[in-house]
Amino acid sequence: MHFIFEQNQYISYTLAANTASSTPRELGFTFPAEWAPHRATWLTFPHNDASWQGDKLAKMRPQYLAFIKAISEGENVGIIANDEALKQFIIGELTKTGVDLAKIEFIVKPTNDAWCRDHGPSFVVNPKTGEKMIVDWGHNAWGGKYPPYDDDNRTPRAVAEYLNLPVVNPGIIMEGGSVEFNGAGSLLTSKSCLLNPNRNPHLNQGQIEQILCDYYGIEQVLWVEDGIVGDDTDGHIDDTTRFVNEDTIVACVETDRNDENFAVLNTNLQMLKEMRLLNGKQPNIIELPMPKAVIIDDFRTPGSYANFLICNAGVIVPVFNNPHDQIAIDILEKAFNGRKIIPLLATEIIWGQGSFHCLSQQEPLV
């Protein structure tokens, strides 16, 4: 499948006129848990050295292609390509990798960076009607750190046009990697990111919570404190704390008291233990070790086993040729109780300061 989105196209997709003042939650929409069936997973194909400098872009590409292949074993993969030449290059690379091209969809439009979790579409669904809608959050490249970002900010509407879906714009900055869902009304996030003045300085915590509830269709916002060393997003939740089912959380922990991540992950863990879900119960907490520090060219990357992607084919887990890889795989196999664990090397990808979850955004099947 193929779709070209011209930069000068501004087709407005909105809710029906008689419901335009209603929020997605009022209309019965909600953000499904990641383990719900997917129609596709969306990626923005990396093409410049914004995140992988020098020869690192070429070095990470085989790991990125292996990621696409793994997802495509169970669902379609939507790829946003910067231009037609890049699309043709991708087709050639996927063919050499053995990917079934019938599972690949393309949108050709200008892009800035590869982190589709943060700039891509957020899909909400109405379980009663089977309708699907895109929430178009604003994107400012993690507090304005990496301009330009205007092409990436246009991505949700390009996907909405391609899929012929309605789109709603809450009017605030939000990133998909900063929120985590259990599919039963609860959302996890971090204070260091969503309360950072480089995102929405005009909003307080209560106002942010209300907007999250209104546009993600959830009932409860739960907060941890901060993120890990090397994470340039100001503490995205998907590097530290993830739901594996409605009432179970895997929480990253660091056992070395001298490690830079020890204190913050211990603080997050204590906060998690104080939380109660909507049913009044304390969530089950499974401790997930951090890898031993993943250092590349004297830079400590935000290597984390929590940056996994749950897709139809299984759970794609980043591994780093690290002494703790197998420990993490074993823990996640038990946590996901029968869902296939797919460990993939992210030793080159992680230089970009993110991994498989950061690179992707799932589109639910309805």
C-alpha cells in the first residue's frame, strides 16, 4: 500500500459537527492496552544523523530491519518514509531481510527523526461502536531540544488522512513514551516529564491529569518521580515502569547502590508500592533488573529492558550482549505468562537514546 502526503496539504479531519465539543472520553473512546490486538504498528524510518551520528545510522539499520521483520510476523507495519527515494531504498532492504512486503504499508511525507512513539498518532477506540480515532498531541522534540520538529509534528494528521480516520487535537504537548496504560482506566506517567516547564508551563498537575483523562479516555493518573540516566526525554515512563496486564507492573530496579540509577529507581519503586488501582487494590509489582551500564564511546546510554514492544507476534525485548540479558528475559517470560518473548539486539539502536518501544506506535484492531 502507498500514500503520499504533501507538505502543503492541510485536510482537516474532525469529529462530527454535533459532537465537536465533546471529548473522546465523553464519546466513549479509550486508549487500549498495548497487549490488545493490533491492526498495525507504525514506524518513522530513520534517514538522517539527528539521532545516530556519523556511521552509526548504517550500523543500527540491520537491527532496525530485524525489528520490522519481527513485528511483521503478526501484523502490518506502517512505515513513514521521508521521500520516494527512501521508500524505494526501504523496499530493497526489506526484500534482502526477507520481510513479506504484503505486510508493509507506506506513507511518504517529510520527517525529522525516528521516534514515532512520541510524534506519531495516538489511537483511541470506542469498544461499543468499533470506531477508531486519532489524537493529535503537539510535539516539540522533548522540550525543544532537537529542532526542527515541524515535519514530525504533522505525522498524526498524515496517518489520519491515510486511514480516513477522524482526528482531535487537545492543544498541548504530549509524548507517547511518557504514558503507560493498563486498559482498565489507569495511566502511569512521571512527574519529571509531564510536569516539566519545557512542555506545558501554563498547566498544573491537576489540569494535565484532566486532559489525559479526557483525551485518552482513562479514569486515573498515577505518578512516579523520574527517569534513568542517558534518557534525554526528561524521564519517559517506558524506560522504567510498564504494565504487563491490568493489575501487574514490571518496575526497573538497580541493585548497585553506587550506580547513578539506584536512587531514582528505588524512589519510583516505593511510589509504586503506595499506589492503588481503580478497584482499590495495590498493583502486583515485578522487579526487573537494569542491564549493567550500557556505555558506548564513553556515553552511558539509557539501556533498559522495559523498553519492550508488545505486538501480535510477541514481546520484542531489547538486549545488549549484557550479563543481565537472560535474567530479564526469564523474568519477562514469567510476567507475560505464555506470550512469546522475542529478544532482539539493540546495541546500536540504543546510541540514539531510545529503543524498540520509543521507535513504534501501535494501531489497535477494531
